[in-house]
Amino acid sequence: MNPQPTTSRRARRARLTAGFLATLPALALATPATAAPHPSPHPHADGADFVVAADGSGDATTIQQAVDLAPSGSPARVEILIRPGVYHGRVAVGADKPNLAFVGATGNPRDVVITDDRAAGTPKPEGGTWGTSGSATVTVQGAGFEARDVTFENAFDEAAHPEFSGHQAVAVKTAADKVVFDDVRFLGNQDTLYLDSPSATTPARVYVRDSWIQGDVDFVFGRATAVIDGSTIKALRRDSTPNGYVFAPSTSKEFAHGFLVTDSRLVTDADRGSYFLGRPWHPSSAPDDDPRVVVRDSFLGAHLAVTEPWDTMSGYDWLPGSNAEYDNRGPGALVTPDRPQLDAAGAAANRIEDYLAGDDGWTPQRDCATGHEGRAA
């Protein structure tokens, strides 16, 4: 199989003409440090507010420079168009930068890669280590953030650093409400995608659509209310028993919902029955969390062919009714007494809109559905 499928998005990026793309110079993999960014007083011809180009032909040569150029507190969408290239370095979207959008210029997420290579145990220059949150390649705290047609990667090499005590290496951490990822790739190993909220009493909604997520240990985790829709979730082969765990939610007891996975594919190159579907994460500061995951209407690979797919974590077990499946298919979609299944009423109460609508009627799934070529079929 193609390990990381993509989609063309010709309709979305029709405004980029073939002639323009043909004239783009080859981009160096490393980001130049010499080109000085300059503010864009007017939107570009392609509709973007700012353009990132590693060769210096845009407003910024790095992603962080473009974020810094964006206005603070904008009530309107601010689009940052990213031309093809591999962009190195950590990126932080602060709470003062709402409504930013990272958009890959070609419509193919392979062409725009935002990458870093630090882990929780990587030493910091000033002493100590980065920790899990500090390892993130991209951290999002600005509400209303969107990303389309972009790859987020943490390229930390676990095998090269056996001396590190912490191999958690986050590609993206979110701690903001109304965040959308549409046709993106999240690449990493342990703790790839960290979906958090600002606090245990402040919920945050995240919608991931038509995307690719890969890792091995707890690689989709956190406290956010999140929907993963029409996506591929790949569990990597790992030299351990078990090979790994897909989900590790830490849903606050204050929140109505945790993670919902729907119309997606959970695939692998690992052995049959070698993965747990999930385990409950209770941070030391939140022993009363109520971790929750629902996986429905999805294809489950043979790596999940286990009679008890929900494991314990740090002595915590799953609470009754906190995790469930519904109408899944594939070699890993077993139905056993230890794999709770939703009934019809439960299925009706666990739909995308139940997780995302909130008090403001947020419906990102409708916007993302326009012009989409589904990837999970």
C-alpha cells in the first residue's frame, strides 16, 4: 500500500496557475537565515495575507516569522500560504494570534513539511530537558487555527538516543478551541498528536479531517474534545510487546466528550494482535479524569485483533461506559465481552455534531466536506 496517500486539491488551489508553479525555484531543504521578512501591506494576488518561501521570495523564510508578522487579535481569518519546501524549527502560535491558517501552496501535503527533531528527554541549552509539551514541533494556542495541505513532523530518532529517558516527541500540540486540520499529515513515533485544552475546566474542540496520523505509543492523546473523521491512523511496527497503543485520552470529568473516531482506517505494518486500541492517561495533576474514546464506522486492521483492546495505564483502569465501538469492520473489529459496543441510542448520541457543536453551533465538517476526495474508502 502507499504508506502516506495524498489528494490533489485542484479546486482549492485553482488560483495558483500552472505557469506560476512552473516558475517556482528549487527550494533548499534547510531554511536560510539571511533573508529578512517584510510585512505584506495588502493581500497577495493568490488571496493569502502572508507568503512563506524558503528562497526569500515571500514575506518570510520561516513559519515562525510569518506567525510573528500576523496581526494579534484578528477577528478575521489570516491566511499564511506556504510554498514548497522543508521548514525546520519549532513553531508557536500564541493565544494572541487567533484565526491563523497554514495553507500548503500546491494542495499536496507532501510538498510542505514543517519539522523539528527534539524529544522530551532532549537536553535544553540552559539545562534540564524539554519535556513532552516542549518537544512539540508546532504548538497551537490561538483559537480558530486551521491547517490544510501541510505535513507536521517530529523527526526525533529514538534508536539514535537510547540514553534519553523520555522519547515522547510531539509533532503538534493544540491547546485552543475550534481548531481544524484538513488534509494534513502528522508524522512521529511516541506521542505524535497531542490534543489538549487550556485547562481541566476549559474545553477545546478539534476537528481532524481526511488526514494521516502515524506513530506507535499513545500517539493520539490529550484532554481535548476531538473528532478524527475520514482519516488514516497508522500504527508503526515497534520492537516491543505490545508494539504500542493508539489512543491515550485524558478527558476531564468536566467535559461531555473525549475522542470520536469515525469513518476512518486504522492500519499497520505491525503483527496481528500486537496493539491496544487505547489506555487511559491520568496526569499526576488530574487523577479524577474520565478518559473516553469512541471508534465507530471504521476499518480496524489486524493489529487490533485482541479480545481486550483497552489497557490500563499507571494503575488506572477504564471506567464502565467510558470507551466503546460501533459498526466497525475489518480483521481487528472483534466483538467480545471486553469490547463494549454502542447500541442504537448510544450511536445516535455519538455523532460528529454531538462533539463539535457546543453552544455556538460550530460545524467545521460542512466546510471541509466541500471539494473533498475521501481517503478512507
